[in-house]
Amino acid sequence: MDAIATASNDEPGESCVICLSTITERATTVPCSHSTFDFICLVSWLQQRSTCPLCKTEVKAVHYDWQSPTDFKSYAVPRTHPRRNASSARSSLPYPRYSVARRPRTSRRPYEQPQPDTAVLRRRHVYRHKLYSLHVGSNAFSGYWDIAPEMVASSPELQSRARMWIRRELRVFTFLHTDPEGGPSDGVTTSSNAEFLLSYIVAILKKVDLKASNGHAEELLKDFLGRENARLFLHELNAFLRSPYGKLEEWDRNVQYEEELPDTFDE
């Protein structure tokens, strides 16, 4: 419990035991309470094996996004070696391998239940037809500039813009708002799934170059969105962050694709 109580106070320069880089967002394992992990590294590790990297205890949850010793979010870790009597039909369902339980907060506005609107339907059209926004060069005339993880990590403004774009973009993916039995999820699950991925993707932005040739960011996201969706998502996110637009409406009006996006939809 001591580790949990102090996890919100990151020690300057403390290194993650997985990647050996400085911890940018601390994560704590439950029940063993080890906290010398960066959030993105620990979640990536647990996608492959659901045991603590330090003591090999089965990890039930990860606490992250610490605001105080009693104010944090919790990611429920799926077992990577299911019990023998687990339903094979359930394990084969095409849904992300994660579940999130969130502690209530009074200081933050809850994630709203997604409702279809034209902007989201346009974004779904982009993914359905695998459309990549056209590249715009970085120069003073265009207002576009290249970004790096260090810039995101040190810029609250970039992080805020990223969260704004990601929050809407995640509404594209209906499986984030549907439970494994095929029905709509309740408000808590919807909020948890979306907010977990929001935090996870921002953590990726702070540590990983989205355009790196090794495709590391795509590898980190593919288990949650699927490889093709992850690749397109990261391309579009990078394009938005490079742009001079501070509002989603401005981005929507100016982003260009090889084909014109429709204005009306049957959905």
C-alpha cells in the first residue's frame, strides 16, 4: 500500500524497470503494488503476459492517471492464460482484450455517452474506406510543423489538442461502446473503455514517434483497434497535431482526401 500511496508523486529521473527510460506516467500493479513502471510499458507487457514483471504475481489491475493517492483510474487486466473451462466461443469474440473499472471523480467531467452526428459519421466513412488525409508540408505558409514525443511531453497545449481529437475519434469505433454479448454497454463501461484508450494513446504520444519506420506506435495500438485502424488512426492524429487548427470544426473543413467526403449518411 505504501507504493500506491506515493505513486502520484513521481521521483525526478526515476526509471521504468521495463524500458529503463524516465517514467512519464506512473502505473502501479495490483495486488503486488509495484510502481516502478511507465504506464505504456506496463500495459504493453500485460498484453502479452498478465504477470508482474518484477515478482511474477498475477496482475488483476493497473492503477494509473494519478491525481492524488486516492484519485486515480484503474485498468482491469485480462488473463493471458484463461482457465481451461473458459468458453471458447467467448474468447473468440472480436472485441478488445481489456476491461476497465474507473474510480469516481468529482473534479472531471464524465465522458459523455456517444451519439451519432455528422462529424462522427464522416470519420467512420474515412475508416470504412481506408482514406488517408493528404500530406501538407511544414512551412510558415501552411502553418504545419513536425512534432516529436519530447514536444508532446512538454506541451500541455499539444496534449489538450490531442485529447480533444482522440476523444471524438474513439467514437468512430462502435465496439468500444458495445459489450461482448453484443448489446450496448452501460455508461460506466463506455466511459471507461474510451478514457482508458485516451490515456493510453496520449502516453504513446509522449514516448513514441508516430512516424518512426519501425512502426512501434502501431504495434502498441493494434491490439485495441486492429492493425489497419491503428495505422490510419495514427496517421490522422499526426496530421491533426501538425496542423495549425485548434478546433475540430476547422480541421474538418480543411482536411483533404483523394476523394470528397459525403455530407449525408444512411446510418
